[in-house]
Amino acid sequence: MPYINIKVTNEGLTTEKKKELISGVTLLLESVLGKNPKTTFVVIDEVDTDNWGIGGDSVTDIRSRGE
């Protein structure tokens, strides 16, 4: 019973894109690992850019600098 946790910044991920992610990851685990889609759990966590850091800076700061 696989459990996949996808973490992304909360920058406009649409419901349609979330459905694509859930479907795509489920299909990937089925084709690569032979896992049953009926028992594959996918959770998407959207994280505020103030709470996500890269290289010592928050994503909010990085985005504000245009990087």
C-alpha cells in the first residue's frame, strides 16, 4: 500500500493539475512497481513560500529578487 507525499509551493496549482499529478503518480507506481492503484495513496501538500527555503533563503525572497 504505497503512500506518496508531494510537496509544492502554493503558487497556483489548479485542481486540474492536482488531478493530473495524482493520476500520473498512481500510474507510474503501477507500471514501474506493479502496485495496485486501488491501494495507492497520493497526498499533495501546498506549502507557503515563506515556509520553503532554498540555499538559506525563503522562496518568497528568491521570487521577489526575480531569481
